[in-house]
Amino acid sequence: MVRTIGLHLYAKAQQARSFLSNQRGAQAIEYIGVAAVAVVLIIALISMFGGDGGGIAEQLKNKLKEFIDKIKI
């Protein structure tokens, strides 16, 4: 009986250990973080160099729109 309880506790401890060391999804979260930083930088550039419909902001917006339109899901 003591052995059965010990084995059961050992199995539960291994299960908890594997749950805590699980790394699934970590890479996706990192990619989302990098994409968020890129979007923030683009927005900052547009607001900094933006004018009345011309210049760097307009070109950047058009290139970004073309890039997004090419993505096929």
C-alpha cells in the first residue's frame, strides 16, 4: 500500500514537472512580440515624418499596405 501511494505521488510529481517545463508556444509569443515592436516603430515613424498626404509617411504606408495585401492565409 505504501509502495502504491509512493508510485502515485512520484507519477504526479513527474506530471507536474513536465507541465512546468513545457515550452510549447513560447516561440510564437516571441514572434508576436517582435511584430508588435515593428508595428509600434512604423507608427512612430509615420507620426514623426507624417505630413499632409506626402513624403516618407505616405510611401511607407503604401509599401506596408502592398506587403500586407500580398500575404495569403
